[in-house]
Amino acid sequence: MSGRTVLVLARSLPLHHAGGMESVTWDLCRALTARGVDVVAVTTHLPGLPAEFHHDGVRVRALAGTTPGRYSRSWWSASRTAVAADLVRGTAGLLSVSAGGFGALGLARAAGVRTVLQAHGTSVDEIVSKLGARRVRSLVTLPRNVSGLAKDVVTYRGFDEVVAVGPRVERSLTRFPLGPAVAMPPVHLVENGVDTDVFRPDPVVRERVRADLAVTGDLFVVVGRLHPQKRVDRSVRLLTRFPAATLVLAGDGPDRPALADLARDLGVQDRVRFLGAVDRARVPGLLAAGDVSLLTSQWREGLPMAVLESLACGTPAVTSLTTAPVAGADVPRVDAADPDELAAGVRRVLDRHVGGSSLLPERYSLTRVAARYAELLGAA
């Protein structure tokens, strides 16, 4: 290993399952590798794959005996052992994706390795969201979040640097109650980056995808898990206001049967395309084909990658008020619980959108984001 080695500890990667945090982690690993950094992604067991292998130029170390994609006692123990072995060989920095590196933090600090926490949210955010949701299932799990908050207070202060992936996370880390309760290390706002070589406007792909989906009118796109908290039902109901529009749902989850029933009840089933879980390589084409992407969640979302990736593909987005503001008129935030306001927001972007060029602000470029992480990790 070289002096520019970085250990990235994450409980899950896209090789486990597709998800926003997993995609962010992997894109960052690839971008750091492209900068000449020796990246080792330490993660949980990957069934059917070897314990160590290279993928997209990144070295992956999947720890045997750990529960795939989940935190567990075996993960805390195995990740400490794996980090201890790597520290003997020498490394520049350790990046903990959420709590992924908590178990190995002490070892890294003792070895003089720079430690950076990438915070995607806090237990405070989760507690507030669950109280706001007022769902029995969410309220039952609140004690676990309260316990997580106590662990956050103890652990955060052990890192050299903390990265907040969005303004809302930054506020949660620096204001009451976490800010006053924790001797917080420096908190840096480094928002997630988009690979604009992959997510970009493409007129040829746009027409091909629209033809494959048999779309003739406006195309609304939802990329994400079909979970009740995401309130995708609001996007389905929106079709009753746009009789020529088609809705594509690129994702799967427990809410799919209810959404299919709702589409039938509303008489719009012929204009809803349930694609199920789609390969990530297919997402750029779907977004480029859309006229607007939708995020109508009641959950506090921060700044989802699906919104940034949509903008990079030249497609505006309409989001709920629970999503962080970005890009001004290209991403109007509306009260998604109000059908009239949601429909008005969609009409606004449809009326003003020309298409053909990226709408992504430069600060969300993956190249710029990776350069900042390399600096914080001592691997610049």
C-alpha cells in the first residue's frame, strides 16, 4: 500500500443492493481511484463473491462472517481486525460512511491516521421524521434512535473531520441538541457529487427509451424505493390531472401492490410503468427520457441523488417541502400533500423547460467532490 491509501468502511455497496447511499459511496470510491488514490472499500459479506477482489478499479474487501448489508456484532469486530491489518502496512485516511467505521475509529486514531465521518443524517433527524410520520411502525422503533443518539454524542467527537452531505445534515450536526452536546470536530459541507460523464443529456437515448416505454405525451419519472414513507401514491394520483402523461416507477419495495391497486382504482393503470428494481446503468437513460422527475415523500430527504442526477440529465424535478432546496426554478419545492399545489409545480416546470442541456450546478460535480475528500483524508 502507498501513502495515498484510503480505507472506506461501509456496511453496504451497490453490489449488495441499489440505494442512494450505496451509489454515493461507490461513485466516490471510483472518483478517488481515478485521482490515483489506493482505495480499499471494506464492507460486509457479499454472497457469491470472493473475500477480496477488484471492481471498477476499486479494491473491495468483503468481511466473511458478517451479515450482508447490515450492522452487527460481527461487523464491528471484523472491521476492527481488517483495519488493524491495513494500518500495519500504512494508510493515509479512513472514511466512515455513516456509522460504518465506528468500530475501527480508535485503532485509526491511535495509528495517527486521518479519520473522516461522512454523515448522511443524524439520529435527531430520524427521531423528528418518525414523530412527524405518526406511523405506529415508525414510533415503535424510536427507542433505537434514542439509543443511537447517545452513541452519536460519544463517537462523533473522535473523528478528525466530519462531512455533512447536505445543508440539513450540517444544521443537525452543529445546532441544538447535537452541536452543544458534542465537542464536534470541524464540520464541512460537501454535498454529493454526480458523475456527469454518465448522467448527462442524451437526445438519442431519450427518444429510444421513450419509444421502448410507448410514451407519446409527458413522461414523469420516479427513481427510488417504493416505500410508504416515500408517498409515491401522490405521484400516481397526479396522473388524474395530466390525462396524456405517463408515470415510470423505477424501483421496488413494499408499497408496490398498494400503488398498483391505486392505479387501477383511479383508472390510470395503463399509464403507469412499474419497472421494478432497475440496474443503475439504466437510470441515466430513464432520467434523460423524462420531462420531470418527482419526489413526493413525506420523509425528511435532505438532498437525494435522484434529484441531482435528474438535473445532470437535463430533466427538472419537483420535490416536496421535506427535501432540501437546490437549483431554484428547476427544482420547485411544493406541498406535495396538496394535489393542487403539486400539479401547479409540475405545470410550471413543463411550461418553462426547454431541454438539451445539463441543469446541474457545478458544485455537485463528482470530480470536485472527490478532490475535497482527498484533501480531508490526507490523500490529495
